[in-house]
Amino acid sequence: MLTQTHKLVVLLASAGILVGFIAMVEARGDERERHSMVEDVAALGGETADRPAPDWSLPTREGSTLSLRDLRGKVVFLNFWASWCPPCVEEMPSMEQLARKYQGRDLVMVAVSQDDSAEAVEAFLNSSDPSTGEPIMPSGPVTMRVALDPSAATSRSYGTERLPETYIIDREGRVVARFVNKYDWGREEVDRFIERLLRQ
């Protein structure tokens, strides 16, 4: 017959086995999630990464200040662009549509302009396509946060090589993906990738 001590030992051993099993299942789940994320980024033609995101604090087009520290706990879509960069101009409408789709959720889209002035940014956001006369940006107020960095110091701190470049930062403040050149952010692979990050 088991003594109280033996029962306690058996109980603790069983609990230890159960905890170990749960940890193993969770680790496998995390590994599957990481593998799926790598596949999502590859499907989009981006580069996976795993490094701390350099902090920054920049003025916004509204005159306030925005910093990466303020966004901790959210997924951050950080794009470096300029109105004089044709691929950036082509990419901007789909970025704004993506910002509107995820408005009110834990995705914050920040477009950091390297234009010389806030006036140049505003002129672009309100401009029309010369060939069609249609507004470049979707109608209505801009949902993305637009920050100003004419010195390009922030983009250099991330290792940006050309405009536009986009970095996706997870809730823990780590760069998990990098996208060089323009992208169509309306693709279904983008939603799959973002939803995966938002679940973490």
C-alpha cells in the first residue's frame, strides 16, 4: 500500500510529466507557427529577420511626436518612402487600404517620409495622377501614421538600402520581416501574414 509520501512523489512525477508534455506540444506549435510565418514572407518575396528593432522618435504630419516605444505590444508596419520616389508613389494606395482594413486592431502602419518638408508630404497626399486626373490616395482622411525624417537617420539605423523599404515589427519589438521595393499590400498573403502576427 502506498504511503502518503509515495503518493506525493507519484503525484509530483505525474505533474512533471504533464508539464513537460504541454511544453513539448507548445514548442511544436510555436515551431509550426514560425515555419508558417517564414512561408508567408517567402510567398510575398520578402526576407525573414529576427533582430531588435532600433528605437526612433519622429515628428508626425499632424505636429505630434511618435516613437516606437509608444507602439510596444502592437504589430508595427514601418515603411520608409518619399514623394519623389516613383515606386513609393505606386505602393502608397495599397498601404493606405491595408491601414483602413486593420483600423481598430493591433496593427499600426507608420510611413516615414524622407521628403524635405511636411508641405511636400501634404502636397503628395492630396495630389492627383497626371495621366488620369484621379487622386493618388484613396478618398477620405489618411489612416496611416505619417512621420517625417528628412535626414533619413532612422532608415539608415534599420539598414535600408533603397526606397521604399518596409519592416514588420512584432509585439515584442523585434523585426521579423523586411520587404525591399514596392509591394501590392492588397494580396491575400499579406492578410495571412498579418493575422498570424496578430494572434501571437
